[in-house]
Amino acid sequence: MGSVVVDCGDPEALARFWVAVTGYRMDEPEAEQGAVRWVMLRAPAGQPNLAFQKVPEPKQGKNRVHVDLYTADEQAEAARIEALRATRISVSEDPDDVFIVLADPEGNEFCVCRQS
């Protein structure tokens, strides 16, 4: 797999948020006519990269694709990410499938899942 690409209004700002979330390495942003249009985050070997591309329209509705982040303590990890400006959307009530749904600063949903 290569990359998961996220459409967004401000690729550089959103990429910086995701660097803080994931620890991925950010490539130099690609600009066109002085405006950043594309930013790639490089993942550790064997994991998909994340990329952010500028689009003119805002996000509307629910994501059709989302990222799952796995952790031993989903509550602590969600709190850490919320401190980075994520918004809590919901919490699973299924004890066999524990996860918290968050949204990044542009409203793209992702899950923080308990690693089993």
C-alpha cells in the first residue's frame, strides 16, 4: 500500500496536526503559485503514508474511509489527541469492540481503538 490521501482546505496545518498524532516524518510541502497544495507524511516501513491535498470545497457528511489508530489505552490516547485540537465525536458502547471516534481540525473522522 502507498498512501491514504485526505482532501482538506489547509494541507500544511492538517499535516502538522497528524505529525503530532502519529510521529510520521513530514516531507517538504509542495506549493503551486505560492499556496501549499500537497503534503506527504512518511510512515515507518510497512505502514501506509498519509498525504493531504488541497481542495476548494469543505468536508461534507461522513467519511467513506477513515484511519484507525491502535493503542493499549484508548482513553489516554484520545485525551492526548484532543489536546492537539481533535474533537470527540462518540465512544463505542460495545465491550468487545472498544474505540473512540475523533475528528481532526478539519472534521475528518478517525478512530482510536483498544489494541487487543
